[in-house]
Amino acid sequence: MNKNDPLVYVGTYTQGDSEGIYIYHLDMDSGDLNLVGVAKDIVNPSFLAIEPEKRYLYAVNEVGNFNNKPTGAVSAFAIDRETGKLTFLNHQSSEGSGPCYISIDSTGRFALIANYGSGSVAILPIESDGKLAEASDMIQHEGSSVNSSRQEGPHAHSITPDSGNKYAFAPDLGLDKIIIYNLDLENGKLVPNKHPWAEVKAGSGPRHFVFHPNNKYAYVINELNSTMIAFEYDEVQGKLNEIQTISTIPDDYNETNYCADIHVHPSGKFVYGSNRGHDTIVIFFVDEDTGKLTLIGYESTKGNFPRGFALDPTGEFLLAANQNTDNIVTYRIHQETGNIEPTGCNINVSKPVCIKVIKF
């Protein structure tokens, strides 16, 4: 095991046998995952984010009650650059219930939170020592959509800043909208944009959102109707223009499927998404002249309900987390075709739901 190998952090649900956040080295020769340790006594660290300098890791605590209030929490940890192990720093309220997503702005000064349960988003300042301050802003989404069981109200599912750090994009599964905010980093505020949202087809359930490396295109994966949407991105106005909708599952697949995660390959040539039900990673080719997607194929995740997955920073490996079968599988990515092939590494982790990979 080379200490220069990337570190892998795995967020989990702790209702089962999980003890918290699991830490591994990724062997860049074999694709094997070697356990470094576990940050224990953390409740439901279901989504993770690492600030740009890689000194600190942040985790949402996906709960509905924190300090006897109907809200979730966010926890801060220091990363030991020698070992990769985590030291708890502090936690704060997420200012909403069921926080499910966290991202860090490019300055490393603010954490952006999506609260699924309450349908709200929040921004928390990060202090110079990595600790979280109390939220400087919270915005409650309002409305509903056509699916009465899943879209009876707002359900913010992620929030992602653009590369220019000017705007933040918050897909709301309950509203069928991607809400767009101006990032006011002087005051730590989320300000509604002049173009306040991009609306998607009713019943889609937008979930996770990513930008292409060229910042000209963006993609959202829709949980409820198993589609992915490609947008042209106007980085001056923070505006999205839909250019394509494409299915993430085969036309003849008629069973229940819920999409989850989405990532763009570092080369910009491929987009990957996870299917829970079909239990696959779907692979698309990107036309870099138009941003449109063409289906390459599907690869089994060798487990059930792949909620989160990750690509290592070099784009050599993909790691898929199967929530319901308690396993993580490593794949080697073919750089020319985008296809993924299992390396043989298949490890047991209880209720894995988020993977982050960093290299110092």
C-alpha cells in the first residue's frame, strides 16, 4: 500500500451495523480498497464534502431532531494528511430536517446544505480552524408537484455552486425545479437569481446536479422518472437552457427504478449515473460541441440500490456503493470507451451511501 494512494471516505446510514465514516486507501495499481480506520459515533453521516485545501471534511447528519429541535445537523472534521484519519471538530444545526447533501464553495469559507425533509437550503460559514459557525442564511422552498406520495411539498435534494462561485443550483425533487441562487459570499447569503429556477417535466423529481468541466453544460439526474437532462449553461446570468432529456434505463425495463447520483468524467468525455432498481451504472458519451449525451451502456453494480458512487480524481476508477447489500465495488474505467470493468474488489460496508475520493 502506497501512502500516496488516494483516500476514500464512505458516508453511511448508522441504523444497521455501521459505526460512522469509513476510511480507505485506493490502490491505484489493483483498484483494491484497504481499510485505514473508522470515524465512530457519528449518526447517519449520509453525505460528505471536502473543502478545496483538503484539510477538513464535512458530513450531514441525516436526522430529524438535533438538540431537541426538529432539525438535522452538520459535523466538521479535521483530516490528518499523514493517515487520512478524522478528528471531530464541532457540529451545528442544518436549519432543516433530514439534511441529505452538502457542498463547499471554492473559497472553502461556506458550506451549502440541502434539507430534504423540510425542503429548505442553508449556508453555514466555515471558520479559519475548520469549525462550522451557525447558519448565516436559510431559505424555505414552497410548493408541490404531481406525484402525491413524493411531491406533496418541497424536498431540496442537493445544492451545488458553479465553478465561478457566483451561483448555486438546488434541485428540488418535490417541486420539479432547479432553484438558482446568487452566492453572496460577503454576507453569507443565498439570494434568488434573476432567473430563479429551471423547471423540468412534471413528475421528474430532480436530485443531483453536476457541471461539465468546460462549464458550458450541466446535467441533472431525475429520481422519479429515470431520466437525465442536459442543459446549456450561461455562466454570466446563471441561467440553464434545457437541450436534451434521455432515459437512464432500457426501454423494455418496466420495474421500479429510482435514479440517485451523477458524475462527469474528468476528461469531460463521459457522464455516469446510478440506477436503484435496475441496479446499474448508466454510461453516456458527451458530444463536447453540443453537450448532448449518447448512451454507451449499463454495468451491474453487483449489489442492490446503488445510492452513491464516485470517480477518483484521475478518472481511472469508479467506486459504487450498494446501500441495501452493504457492499462497495471498484471498477476500472476504459479511457477511450468510457466503459467500466470490475477489478474484483468487492468489500463489505454497512449501509454505504456516499463516497468521496481525494489525493494529496
